[in-house]
Amino acid sequence: MSDSTGTPDRPADSRGPLRVGLIGYGLAGSVFHAPLIAATEGLVLDTVSTSDPERQAQARTEHPQVTTVGTPEAVLDRAAGLDLIVLATPNKTHVPLATAALEAGLPVVVDKPLAATAAEAEKLAALADERGLLLSVFQNRRWDNDFRTVRQLVEDGALGDVQRFESRFERWRPQPKGGWRESGDPVEVGGLLYDLGSHLADQALALFGPVLSVYAESDVRRPGAEADDDTFIALTHANGVRSHLWVSATTAQLGPRFRVLGSKAGYVKYGLDPQEAALREGLRPGADGARWGVEAEAWWGRLGSGESPQSGGGEPVPTLEGDYPAYYAAIAHALRTGGRPPVTALEAAAALRVLEAAKLSAAEGRTVRIEAAA
């Protein structure tokens, strides 16, 4: 019989490292998941699945101890020797592969979005609960340096009562790259709403709780583009906070990453968390004892009222260190103890409910109410 901490062959109190099977070694698998798993005490990257021979060779070079296989099924065939499956595969495969892994008795981490719909996410959550297995979603941007700073300011009351939360994930990419992420086929679950929007909706919910209504505007602006590449979402939370979220690949002048306005003060922050860039450059958490996720003072946000941060108004707020390693550390702890994972499947379902409402709102040009806020 399986439990929430591992497979039948690896009891919860086992002192050996928890062995991880990673399915997918593209951008998500090679840049995010594999390095973070390898850097986490108590986890070991055991098996990597990719059908691309060059990526298999890359995985063996970057992680010499791993076994590489060509299919997800080959990873699941090794279930008896694994303690966790991580899915870093195209969005359309998340539900079938997560289902197969859970049915094989393995806990699962899925890259966002967990599914195309909240109903699918809730069905997966029910299956995991029925099997007594961990199911979590990799919402790494809860551990961005700027978001951690915003959360602390909100919790400390530095802003007073928050009235409006503005969050942008904007890029300037006038030429589409192609591939499944930019496909217009609904089966692919592509477009920025489900890609970057998954992060922003999750962050807004994590800060301010359930959403009652959603209004969205979504466009396909670039020549040759198929999926949404410029989207705005307005959320009304049950507690009265309004969240305004932008995701775009067509922004020639980038706005602030965050602007949070409260009854006492506002906080404005430009720039992106440095962890993704560091991982892409091959830097690793904990390597050579260097501090991780540290931001230069020039990028610190400013807190104040009545003055523009761009003109030096407000007081600089030291940005907390980014901490992507905290996600897998929490996963390891949850597997060992049977505790709550750092991001639950039902939290992912709540964010998907918001994204579904945004898609409907944009299509019909109306505000959509969420009757059963999660």
C-alpha cells in the first residue's frame, strides 16, 4: 500500500535520498527542475526521460549519475525504484502523465499549469487523495525575490490596507518563436494566459485569497501569431482588493513588475527576479558557497506616497533574496513527513478557475463571476 511519502518499496522513514524521475528535459526540465532537484538535500536525480538523443547526452553530461530513457513509460516502468515523478513536459501531457504516475503509486510534481481546466485539476487532486499520494504544482515564482518582498510588506502592514495590486510579466518579442507554447490549437493549452498568466493568477490568489469576478481583454497582435500574446486581467477578490494583471510579448517599453497601492503607502518595483537568468547561465544554488537570488541595490523597489519612484521618491526597500530551492526542499520535507506540499493541486485548480473565467470574459466581452470561489 502506498502512502503520501513515497512508494511501497521506499517507506517514509527511509534514510536514503529520495529518488526522482524527471520526465522532460527541455527548458523547464534542464534549466529549472533538474538543477533544483540536484541542489536539494535529500533528493537525488535518478532518471531522466527525453526522446531527443542530444538532450539525453546533455542530461548525462550535466548529471553524470542519471539514467536516461526515451519515453515516459520507461520512467514509470522503474516506479519501484523511484520516490517522486516530476513532469516538465508540454501542457497537454500533464493530465494523462500525472494520472499514470499516480496510478503507478508515485507522488507527482507537475510544472504549471497543472491542467487545462479546474475540473481536470480537481479530478487529479481527488485521485491523489484517494491514493494517499503527494500532488504538487511547480509555482516557482512564489519564491521570486520581488514577490517575497511584496508579501512581507503586505503582511507587515507597511502599505496599510491594500486596495490595488498591479502585476506585470511583460516582454518585447515582436517575432513569434513558434512551438507548442504559441500554438493556437486548444489541445496544446498554449498562449500567455496559461503560461505567464498561471504565475500571476497564483501570486494574486496567494496574497489576497479567493476571487469573485474576472474581466479580461486578450489579443493576438503579432503577425503570424496564433495564441494570445497580449492579455490584461482584472480580478475582484472577496476581501475587496482589486488585482490588475498584464502578460504580454508585445511590450516595447516595460512597466513596473509590481505596483501595490495601499491606504498608507505604495510600493513600486521594476526588473525581474535574477534566478531564471542565473540558472540559464549554468549557475547553481549553493555552488562555491555563493549567495543565491541576490539582487543589486539599483533594482530595489521603493516604498512611499505622493512621489514617483523614477524620480527618487519613496524609500528604497532591500529586496529579499529569491529562493527557488525552497520549493523542492519543501517537497522533500512533505514526502518525509506526510505534510502539506508547498503548492497544492486545489490551489492550482483555483488559479485555473480564474484563467478559465478570463478566457470566457475576453471572448464574450463581459465580466464573469466565479460562483464557488476556492
